[in-house]
Amino acid sequence: MKCLYCHNPDTIETSGGQPYEIEELVEKVLKVKPYFGKKGGVTVSGGEPLLQSKALVPFFKRLKEEGIHTNIDTNGRLLNNFATTLLDDYADLIMLDIKHMTEEGYEALTGQRNMETALTFAKHREESGKAMWLRYVLIPGITNKPELLHALGEHFKDYKTIEKIEIQPYHKLGIHKWEALGWEYELKDARENTKEEIDAAVEILNQYFKEVKVN
Amino acid sequence: MEVKQFKNGIWTEKINVRDFVFQNITPYHGTHEFLVGPSEKTNKLWEVCKVATQEERQRNGVRAVDTEVISSVNAFEAGYIDKDNEVIVGLQTDELLKRAMKPFGGFKVVQKALQEQGVKPNDNLTELFSKYVKTHNDGVFDAYNAEIRKFRSLGFLTGLPDNYARGRIIGDYRRVALYGINALIEAKKVDLSNITGPMTEAVIRLREEVSSQIKALNEMLELGAKYDLDLGRPAENAQEAVQWTYMAYLAAVKEQDGAAMSLGNVSTFLDIYIENDLQEGLITEEQAQEYIDQFVMKLRMVRHLRMATYDEIFAGDPTWVTEAIGGMFEDGRTKVTKTSFRFLNTLYNLGPSPEPNMTILWSQELPQNFKDYCAKVSIDTSSIQFENDNLMRAQRGSDDYGIACCVSYQSLGKSIQFFGARTNLAKTLLLAVNGGRCENTGKPMVDGIKELDGEYLDFDTVMTNFKIAMKEVARVYNDSMNIIHYMHDKYYYEKAQMALIDTNPGINIAYGIAGLSIVADSLSAIKYAKVKPIRNEDGLTVDFKIEGEFPKYGNDDDRVDTLAANAVADFNNELKQLPVYKDAEPTMSVLTITSNVSYGKKTGATPDGRPSGIAFAPGANPMHGRDCNGAIASLNSVSKIDYKDSLDGISNTFSMVPKSLGSSETDRIDNLATIIDGYFSRNAQHLNVNVLDRDMLMDAMEHPEQYPQLTIRVSGYAVNFVRLTREQQLEVITRSFHESM
């Protein structure tokens, strides 16, 4: 997936990175465990962490043995056996990014037709009965439209596992990274939300969700 | 001594303020929502103070100075800010922000400080001090030998209290409120009569000291009379309790100008009186807050006369009116009261300020609402610091203690400490690679260290030499400390403070080190990379070429963190072998105040790649910019220094940008409180927290007039950023600002 607004475009390529043994990672986590407090834990993010879902299963299993809270920050594109194992057994929290509420819009924004897959992913998590947060990037004129926000709310309003929805107002902080990679930033003309636009979106989502948080 | 409205106990039989607090405290677990804003009187007074401090800044940092009178408890008539609006009265001199001469630490220092203001002391005084009266400074230099002078002038020992007052002693100022001065005089008279022969030097000295203390108590009575206060009797209500406590502190800062003169742990004590008056309907919450606001305002206006060079080691004109807030009793109850909140609330009612130096005694068991409020205040004001209550209580033994100066535990009324500045451990390491010679001058400092041959530094050889150097430097350091404290007792005894402390208290001698991160990284470079010394024609190191990578302190890497922890333990062990004046117990701190800049200037290039003259990191901090694995890794490294090896404190000053703590205020509060819990659960001792953007500091450098109250924690204390020199400001800005956890 290659979202037009990606603020970490250096993570889009699936090659690269540094390999770690599971135990090395667990050791790193244990060193910072005293700072987790009551709410802290491990979040795997990306890129798309479920691209490594096979390795995540033993990692999360070890974290659970150490009594550590686990969280996956995902776009919900991959629902293989390893992913379902994580959803059902090892991930205490899923933060699911809903990119768009129409298949066409989804494709225009990310290069992939993935809306149905993401919704299926959400449904699977709902059936597991375990906690989920939704995330939604708000771009004026692209995702910040009343009909899309209502569609999002309508779709999820009866879900019991959704604790909150987090809105990420669009910002341009990632542009320099695209330029550094020699890629064209196609969203150049998009602008940031006004305070009123953010407030209006929050008002709509408040009709459907227990908690709406603006990041 | 019985006071009817309070629960009796040991404290009614003998002097024991801790027992009074223990018996009568009302711990508070609620939120900060009960707090109120400043009263109209407080606002009016604070306006006067703000104008006065602005004038002070405009007049080169000194608004007014007296050149006629030697300051003492009663040298000046009663002074007021604006009498009609003052519910708590008392000034150091007869005028707001007027500084006074306290020449017994050293008359030349007073002359120099006055000269810098374009004035001089009255001629009679000059004659008196040049011909007839001896000071602490005179005494010390009579006794110093050539070796100590050499270590001092070349920068191996720096900032020693040999030409200024040592401070650090905390009088138990609460005693005046609880017992009244008449009862305190009676108790000291009994003590004096029990100090009997044979008249050895120690017995004679103690008899003389206690007699001086009784005189000081009588002077405090007179001081009270000047302000129409009957300090002879116990305080009878909340306003009197605050006023009596302040008068006791005021007597101390009229008589002495010690570098750090902490207040102790008064907030919870005062809460008992306030709670009583509130329960009886005698006062309102507005009045309770007004007493505390005005008390704190007075503490903010304390000033001492200092010369400009003093600013190099203690920048920003600090007074260290350190007040320890919170903590737990040994029975598991919290010492947090509503007045703990009221003290912190002054940072909103009067705005941020470095003084009083509010220090939270943090325990994982503190009420969550209080933890959250402390985190909020820290994020909003960068004016408070945190120390590990569980650790200090367990290892030092008392649950009734204050913080001397920046980070140092001191049980109240039961013990004192002798302040000893610090030795430059980085320069000590350079002796190990320069045949025991000073790297800047080539002067021989330490015997028994061979000149090194070989192209690269060998770790084992350097360590062997380093240990020899540490042993010798410790010896000279101890010699100087014994002389300093002998002379301070003799010529500038703190009689007013000591009158409020048990006769013959426990003493710890507070040694210190600077340059720890430089030492750790240098040893790491020598051990894990290849370090080639570059020498001048005299064979002295002028630079080091490092080939290869090496782990750096501040990244939670045991390979180097152990080197840091061991250096602390080794030097502390050397100090513990040596005889100490008055049989004080040796303790050590890793703390620099702001002298990390001047220590750096006096230190040549070091094997970690630091060029000559560059500032050290403050206290136990990792070197600027080298802790690059996030905030938590940096904290973890510092937490590995064992408090047992550094019982006088391990200072860590920590700066984060606000967004690294979270996107909402609730998240930031939650995360900061969790970080402090995490850090202290690893038995770390101290954390100074700044939540600031570097850009704002840079703007404040350019437009200081827009940031009169901008406060920043530097090393165990806070300063008004705009009162730092440009060099110190730049050093603060180059420190690591953590942008991620």
C-alpha cells in the first residue's frame, strides 16, 4: 500500500530494515517495562506490521508470557492464518486504520482496492470480542466529507469492541521525506483542516462512537 | 509544651517535630480542584515585587546594596513591601531586594562584589577586617598547604566553599512555630549544662557552639519584637505558624549567606494548623492560599551579595530555598496534604519561578491525584524536580527529611552536612595518561604514575593509573575539606540554624564529582575502540584519535554504563578511607550545579573525543547528544549508578519536547507520571524535568524582556533562563532534548 499522505514513506518498501532475533527484541522490551505503567506496552507499527505476521506470533506469545500489553497498528489488508491467530489470541489491542469509506476513494488514496478487506478484518476482530480502536486520517475534500463520516459511523455503530476512534488531521510533515526519496508527492495541493472542519467531523463521529479523539 | 487542639505524643515531652506531624497530619488523596487563585492583597504585593525584580535586572542584577552595616539577625530595622497588604511580614534588610554585607565568609569577596557595583564598604569596616577581624577565608588560606593550592588553582578541585559560606545546613524552622523560642532556649540550656568535662577540644567547642545558639535564639526573639511578633510562645493559629516558621528562616538568611539554604519540609507541618483553622471555621480557603502565596513570595525575594565569578559555578543568582514536598511515612500513610498542593499552586498564582526550589519526594505509593498534579505542574512550569522517596527513606533511615541544596537527603533537626563542592574526575583521568602531570601546564600533581609509551592507550594500564590518581586526588580533596569546615565552624558558625537542630547532630561530609560521562565514555573508547593520544613536545596529550566505534553512556548499554557506575564506586571508596573533621560520615554526589561549563573550560581534550575546553554534561547526565536511543535508554543508563556509592545524590537533568509526551494534556500528564514511576522503580535517585521546545529558549535569548519568568531546571535547581550568561544559555540549548521515548 502506498498512501499519498504517508509520513513515513521510507517504510513503504518491503525490503531493507535490520533483522532481530525474537529474544533480542523481548530483551529490549523488558528493559523499558518499568516505564509502561498501567497503560503502556508494545505496539508494532510500520509500514504494515502484518507483513511479518508469521514472526509476530512467537514475539507476541513471549510478550504475553512476560505480562506485557500488545498492540498492532495496521491497515487491515492481510488476514492470513497468522494474522487471525494474532487477532484471536495474542493482540490485546488492534488499531485499525480505515483509509476511506468507498472502494474508489480507497484506491485513489492508497493504490489498492482494500476497503472490503479492511471491513472484513474489523468484523473478524469484533467477533473475537477483543478491544479495537479505529483511526481515520482527515483530509479536507478527500476523507473529510459528511457523507463519508456518516458512512463510517453507520458501518461501525453497533460494534462492541471499538473503544474509540482517533482522528489524525492531515499534515504535510512527511513531504520532505518523499522528496528525499526522489518520489513525487501527489497530494501537494491538499491543504490542512481548519479548526472548524475538524470540529464538524468530530461532531458527526460523536453521534456514533463512545469516544472521538483528535491526535 | 502542650497545645490543646492537637493530639499529644512524644513531641509534647521533648523536641520532636516529626512526631507532631505524624500524630496530627490529615493526608489528602483528592484532586487539585479545591485550589483557589491569588487574593487581591497577594496580587498587589506581587506587582510591587515584579517591578522590583525588573529594576534589579536592569541594574546589573543588584537593585540596592547596603555598605554600612554587617548583616546579622537584628542589623536592620523592620522592612516591608507594602505593609497594608502583607499578611506574612519580614525582609532580610529594611528594603525589598536590598542586599547586605555578610563578611565573615571572606571580606575580600564582599569588597569585590561591592566594587563590581561601583561602591565600597564603609571605611571603618575595611580597617576592621584588614587589621583586627579574621574571616573563614583568612583562616582557610592560613592552613592550606602548597599542594591544596595547586590542585585548586589548576582546576582539579573547584568551587570549594573556602571563600564563600558553605550553606547546606537546614535549620528545623518548624520548631519555632511548634514550641516557641522560650521553650527552645530552655532545652538548649539543659543541653549545655549536660556537656561536662573532661574539657577536651571537642567538648569545649561544643559548649561554645551551644552558647552561641542560645544567643541566636535570643536574637530571634528581638527580631520578632521588631515586627510586633511574640515568637517566645508557640504559634496559635495558621497565620502565626506560617509567620513564625518564616521568621526562623529569615533569621538564618539575615545571618548567613550559605550557597544553598534549604527550607526543609514545612508544607505538611503548616497544613496541620491550616486544617485546624479551616475545620474550626476560623479561615477560608482563600486565606489559607494567601498565607502560602505570601510566604512563597517572601522566599522568592531572598538575596545574597555575590561577586561575578560566583556566577560561573552557581549561575542565575540562586539561593536554593529548597522545600521538600510529599513523600510517605514509614507506616504507609502519605505525607501529601492540601498544603502540598497549595505550595505547588503558587507556581500558577504567582507564575513560574526557580525559588523556592520545590522538590517532590516521589513514591510509587503517592496518591495518584497528587502524582498527576505534580506532572501537570512540571509540564506547565518546568519549575519542580523529583526525588526518590522510597529509595532515600529505605537507605538513609528517616521519613522526616529535607533536601539540602539540590539533591541531598538530610534528616531534619537531627543531622547536618558539610558541603564540599566537587573534584574534576575527567582531569583526574587525564593524570592517568600524562604521567601524573596536569594536561594543561605539565605541573607534576601525583607521584607513582609512569609516562605511557605505545601508540595506543592500553585499557588495563590506564585503569591502574587512574586508580592511583583517584587515590591521590581524594587525599588532597579530603585535606582541603577538613580545613574548610574546621575554619567555617571557627569563624562563620551557623548559630541561628544550629539553634534549631539537636545539639551534637550527625554530620555527613558531602564530597562530589564532575565529569562522570566524560570518564565513562573515555574509558569505553579506550576499551572498545583504539585510542591514539596526540602529544605535544612536552609529552602532554593535546588530542586523541579514535579508531573504531565504542558504546557511549546514555544508551542503556551495560558495557559502558558499568564503567560509569564503577568509577563512582571507586572514587567513593577512596574517600571513605580518609579521616574526617568532627568524625563526619563521608558521602558523595554526582552533581555539578552549572559548573559543568567552567570545569569543561579547565579540562584539556579527553579520550572520548571531546575537544579541549568543551563543557561537560551536568551532574550524572550522559554527554550532550550522545544519548541517541531515546529518553528511556538515557534514564536507564543513569539509574545504574548505585545510590549506595553516591549517598549525597545523583543528579539527572532531563529535557523533553512537549509532543514527545503525548498529544493531549491528559496523555502528557499520564506519561510523565509513568516515566517518573519507571525511573524510580529502578532505584534512580533524582530527576529534573524540563518540558520545553528548544525554539522557545532561542527566542528567549533574543527577546529576554518577553520571558521574565521563564524558568528552566539546570542541575538540581532551576533558574530564570534570562539570568544565565549567554554561554550558559547556549550550553543549556545544546543539551539533549528528547523527541522520542
